[in-house]
Amino acid sequence: GRVVWVWNPNATKKNFIRYWWEEENNDQNVLNEMFSQGIQGLTGEETDNTSWDALFNYFNEVHGYGEVGYQPGENIAIKVNLNNCYGGYNTIDNNRDASPYVVKALLNQLVDVVGVNQEDIYVYDASRKMQNWFYDRVYNDFPDIHYVDSDGGASGREKVISSSEKIYFADNVVVRTLPTVVTEAKYLINMPIMKRHPIDWGVTLSGKNFFGTWIEDVSAVHNYHRSGFTNGN
């Protein structure tokens, strides 16, 4: 039930050069330090290592696995928000999608602090292509991680595979299928983007980020998003 907020204006340039996701516009060292501050603030621990150990121990105890930390070989799935990645893999624009540098700040922690093997980490968005501008900048530092998207149509990208697990909405009309990248993971990390939502009103938050987890098209599910603006619903 804790929320931690970390802010540092030095994380990015005030005035971007070309595209926001260019390396010269983002300071990876500052972002890494911000992530460290956040994880320690969340857990109340004094080091990154003890912070992650506290998180994994808490999760496993709550879910009936015992008071144990991360174990080698356990899969971790990371849902990133690539909702604006329309077009082909080579498409480039200034639309707001997952920052490769924020994602790398998390991966640095998982690999270098927790000791997770890259082969056991899956970065995914089941509803969009993982375009090259994002993939290349993460892959350069983490070449052995699994990068999973809707098509699997470019180098290093894997196509999502349907599992037998379904999500049933309240009216039992809209049903969506979970991919194996989720169902076979021991841990699922949600990395939303706190941004304005272009459909109707409001902002995109963590629950909306999971729209990109399902195998099927997400458009029909937007009716549930809209219904949240009805008083008393």
C-alpha cells in the first residue's frame, strides 16, 4: 500500500534534441539513481539489495510460497507501454511510449543487484510492435533478454503465444486470452506511463497498461474504460 515519488529535473534535457528518446536527451546515471531512491523509499531499506530482498520475500510470503527471496530460474515478465507504436518496426516519431532508459534502470537493478539471468526476463507488449527505436537502445545493454511483441516480425522480437488462461469481464461477453509470457512468469512487473489518454478523457494509469497484455484486439475493452466516467458506476 505504499507509494513513492522520485523527481529529478536532470533526468532529461529541458529542450529535446530531435526525438525525446535519443540518448543525448536522457541521463541514464540520474535515472539509475532515481530508481535506487525509489526502491529504497518503497521498502524502507538502506540498500538496493536489501530492498529487493524485502520485496520478493513479502510477495512470496503473501502468496503462500514462504518467506523466500528470488530464486534462480524464476521468470520475470515486464509489461511496458508501447501503445503509440503504430506502423512498422522502423517507424520513428515523438509520441510518448515506454522510455528505454527507464526500462534499463529497472533491468540494471534486476540483473546487477538481484542477480537475475537475462534469459529469465521477458519485456513485452502483446498489442503492439516493439519498434526499433526502443528495442535497439535496450538490446545494446541487455542482448539476452526476451523481447516479446504482437508480431515477432523483426530481429530479436518474439511473437506472443496464446495460453489457455482467459480474462472474463463482468458481462461475460468480452473475453480475452493471456499470453504465455504472463502465465509462465513467477513475477509480473507493471511499468505504466502516467500520461493523458487520447480517448475521451482522463489519464492512462497502471490498470490501463494491462490492456496490452491480451492476445486479442483491445478496442472493445475501451467501453469499460469509458464506463468509469458514469457517476455511480
